[in-house]
Amino acid sequence: MGRLHLSIDLRPLLFLAFLLIAGSSRAAALPLSTSSRWVVDEGGRRVKLSCVNWVAHLEGVVAEGLSKQPLDDISKQIGDMGFNCVRLTWPLFLATNDSLAALTVRQSLKGLGLIEAVSGFQANNPTLIDLPLLYLFYSDIVLHIIFLCYLANMGRLHLSIDLRPLLFLAFLLIAGSSRAAALPLSTSSRWVVDEGGRRVKLSCVNWVAHLEGVVAEGLSKQPLDDISKQIGDMGFNCVRLTWPLFLATNDSLAALTVRQSLKGLGLIEAVSGFQANNPTLIDLPLIQAYQAVVKNLGENNIMVILDNHISKPGWCCSSFDGNGFFGDTYFNPDIWVKGLTKMATLFNGVANVVGMSLRNELRGSRQNTNDWYRYMQRGAEVVHAANPDVLVILSGLSYDKDLSFLRTRPVNLSFTGKLVFEVHWYGFSDGRAWLDGNPNQVCGRVTDNIMRMSGFLLEKWPLFMSEFGIDQRGTNANDNRYFNCFMGLAAELDLDWALWTLVGSYYLREGVVGLNEYYGALNWNWCEARNSSFLQRISALQSPFQGPGISDSNMHKIIFHPMTGQCVVRKSLLDPLTLGPCTYSEAWHYSPAKALTIKGTYFCLQAQELGKPAKLGIICADSNSRWDPISDSKMHLSSKAEDGSSVCLDVDPDTNILVTNECKCLSRDKWCDPASQWFKLVDSTRSLGGPEDSYNVLDSRSTDGASAVI
């Protein structure tokens, strides 16, 4: 972020701030539905259709005007005139007469003697003129989707916007001083570090490329470069990019072009969208398209972990899909080793490929520890031999929930400094436990189990939470309760992680075309964030709290609030304590007497009366200055009010001020939600009082010579 020219005109930033404040419409969350007399989006908010008719039903059977102007220019003009919708006409014969639908635009216009129109079409829309009429109709629709994104990007966005990031961006542009990470990465005890020994926290998002199409999802909706930039804009520094084994071991599959792959699945609309958004990729072989995605991510400063997700392309996972464990129908270990070798070799020297995950979610009736050691160690050795720069990432058993066997029998490898373990954790990993039990008790039980099954590895190795996530509509109570617990543990352990998933929608998933992915960071049309509040919440976890080289501050505590992803901050000694960005947290000391004092001062956190703000005081030996972690979750901070009653730290929902209230939901009651009273004391060496320096910078070691900054 610091390697920029300093002669910067800040007026565009101010104008952007104005647009963000003054924008009067929100981008619709597609698809649309109806509620009584209203058309509404996915969140139930009205979407008013303000459309214009575009004729495509006349003898030429092609949208009018494309001989006069480029399609993209026309779509943008529609938006500039204030319309949010097109009623695009079509004749029935286009869908029922295959001979007509298969005519190209050139043939249709030429057959009508429209020579001038052919010339104009060739000049303005050369990529469309030789498409079949039906394909062109799909292209019109795709450009309309792009137009919707254009509207969103013109400032017609959500109005609940925190402008502090704009000010921070202006600060970075003027005074940025980020340090460059020297790739490749390696490990030092539990940390992933750069070549200089400084911690690099993997804050990744999963991008799916292992389904039947065998191409990264979303490229029919948006240009590859736009998606890569969105990943960085959302704060991720890394992508866990999935791939099916057959891509590396079945030469016939790998040689198929993207167009052939999608067309073979009957995905005509996806072909048209891909042609419109990524015309330089659609006729590449699948393996080259995969390489192109990796390369573009590198050009946008995004690290990549290659994840062998499955063997036979398709949705994952089932215990009976033939892909689960060594020896299953589609999981020949010898072929798997060849595939790993090929991919490791293919990406040797590509700087932004920093790791390889050997296999996703081992599972099924065949799973056993002896074969795990036999084959995972073999796979690790061949990957390291073919590409010694990458981190080698090993998953566990039972859908990557169980690594407990490593407690008594470590892996035996010929190399050191490259080994990482990965684990998965979702709300549904524990069935309906979060709905059927008291959240405190469930959180305590589940986190204890995670520490037994995998968390103990942090004593010696990095542990990568390579899949987690929730339904981002916010309506899944099981997910919501799980995620409050997840945020507390992820902050406390300062884990490396990868969110499931980037994907807003799929070309084809489990037989459904265009399936909307509610766990996706992007919305259905890949235009914008599905849930900006969710991204703001996890942003606190995107920077490291501690680790080698993370500032010069001494170890201290921050008081982290999992429900909001914020920390306890203060404006002054006179103002009440509130929640705010963790980059502005106080440095707290938690004494053996369980007092919370601001380091370097005499001030400690004190309870007053029930329902009153917590305060800072200097008499720190009384009972109202003692804060005990209570309940099974260990996230209630309990003290005594001045009248001797027990209280817990809480947050006033209206003011964001820290208050003390009666401790709630400690046990038994499954209907009660304790999340507002959950706080986690997190170890940190972050510099305080301002944003941590931007970090994780790619050097120029890729074969294409690209240099990149994260």
C-alpha cells in the first residue's frame, strides 16, 4: 500500500464520500420475488422496476441498435438515463425453431439484405456478429447484469457506511509505509512467516473451481480481474482455490476448452456470459484457464493455496461419493500422487502460489490412521520435491474435524519448516446442537472438543481453519449462535483461516443451474458483497494480533467482543468506554487478582450499578474491580456492583457503551442468547492507537515477472 506516488489529488476521495452518503438507492439482492403488491429483493426490501423496452422481436431477431453502438455502451446509457431494468422482447420462434435460433447474426441480417447493418454490427460488436441468435440474446441479458453492477458501483449502495476506512485510505495514500514480505513462506513453530521471519497471517477466502464445469465459478458474471480486485477490496490476502484431481490426471478433460466444458453441460447462458465478461479465457483449455486465474490473482496481490478438493468433478462432500478416502472408486492413491506432482511442478516458480492443500475432507468407511500416514506423508514428500517453496497443508479425518491421532504419533517427513495442518468447523458440524442447547454450554463443549481434536497442534505447528462460514442472510439461528462462538475462539487463537466461500452463485451445482450460494461473500451476480456487515465483523480477524515481527509492543490484552468483531476502546478518561475498531483498542493488563488495568496507567475497569456504564477507577483492589470469566463459554466477564450484586459486562445496543447488567443465559435455557455479554481477553502485540501497517507483500519471483503488493 505504501509504494504509490505521493502527488495525489484527494478530491476523488471526497467525492466518493459524498456519493456514499448521498446515494439514494440500494443494490437489490437478487433474485426477486413478490410480497403482496410489491416486488422485493432477497432481503424483503422493495425493488421498483423502472424499465425501458428494448426490441428484439423483429425480422432480424436481434436486439435493435447493435449496428450503431457497442452493446456495453448501450447498456451503460440505459443506466445513465436512470433506468434499472430492460423489458427485452423476443419472438416465440427464437425458442422453438432450432434452425432460426442457430442462424448467426450475420446470416440473419444478410438474409434480409441488410448489408449496411452487417457492416455496422461488424464495426461496433465484432465479438457478437457470428454468434447464433439465441446466444446473442443471452449476451444481451448478461450485459444487463453487468449494467446492474455498474449501477451499484456508481454509488447506489447501502447507506449504513462507516466512512473511517475512507479516511484511513487517504492516510495510507499519503503516508503508507508497508513492509514487503519476502516470499516464499515457511513455518516457525505455530506461525506462518516470510523469508525474513515476520509473521504472515493467512486471511483467505475459498474460490470454487472443482465442480462439473472445472473452471473457477463466477467468470460468466464478472471479468476475472474485477473479481480478483473485489477479493482484495474485501480485505482478503489469499485464495484457497479448489481443483479436482481429474484436471491434473485426465489429459482429455484438461484439454477441453472452457466453452466446450460449459456447452457440454448445456450451460448456454454461462457460455454467453463467459464470452461477454472473459472473452480471452473462454477458448483456453481448462488447465490454462486455471493457470490464468492464479496469475491474475497474483497480479492483484493475492496469495493462492491450491486445494485438491475432490477427484471426480462435482459437489463435495458425501461419505458415499467415491471421493472420500484412499482406495475409493475415484481415489486411487497412485494417481493422486501423480496429480499432486503435476500441479506442484506446474506452479513451481509462481510466486503467489504459497501453499498446497493435499486433500479436502478425508471421510467414509475406509478411513483409518495407518493409510492416512502412509499416503499423506507420501503426498507431502512428492509435493515438496516438485516445489520446495510451497507450504504443505495436511487435512485430518472425519471431514477434516479429527487430527487427534497426531498427539501420540507425529508425521515423519524429510523436510522441515513447511508443514501446516488444516481443520474445518461449521455450525452444522455439530448438527442442531446450537439450537437444541444453551449457547454457553454448547460453545464450551464444542471448543473443548476442537482443542482436543486439533487445537493442541498449535503448540508446535500452524493450524489453518481452511473452511468455516455461515448463511449470510442472517436467518439461520444455528449458524448465528455458532459464529459468535467461532469469533471468540478464532480471535483467542489468532488462527490463519479461509472463509467458505467467495462464490455468489454457481454455473451448475447438484443439478441446479445458477444456484444462489447463501454462504457466499459475493451476491448472486458477483457484483458486490452479499452482507457488508458480515465482512466488517470478520475484518478484525484479517490482521494478526501477535506473532514474530508484529510491531514492537509488549504483550498485552485486548477486550474483544465476538458478536460485533469490535474491541473495547475509549475516547478519553472522561468519556464512557465503548466498542470500536480493534486497531484503536486499549492495551489491557489482566492481573493475577483478575483486575483489568490499562497498561502504563493506574486506571482499572470497574462495575458501578446494575444497568450503568462500566467505568475507569484507581482503586483496583475492591470486588467491583475483579473480573472473572464465568459460564462454560468462559466469555462472560463477571464482577460485583457497588451494592454487592453480581453483574456481567454487557453492551448497550443503542449507544454501544459498555454497561453492567444481570448475567444472562449462563446455563440450561436454550432460548436465551448471551452474545452481547460475550467478551474474550485476547493476547496481542499489535501497535495501538492507529491502524496496523498493511502487510503481506508479494515479491517478483513469479515466472511472468509480476510484482505485487498486499
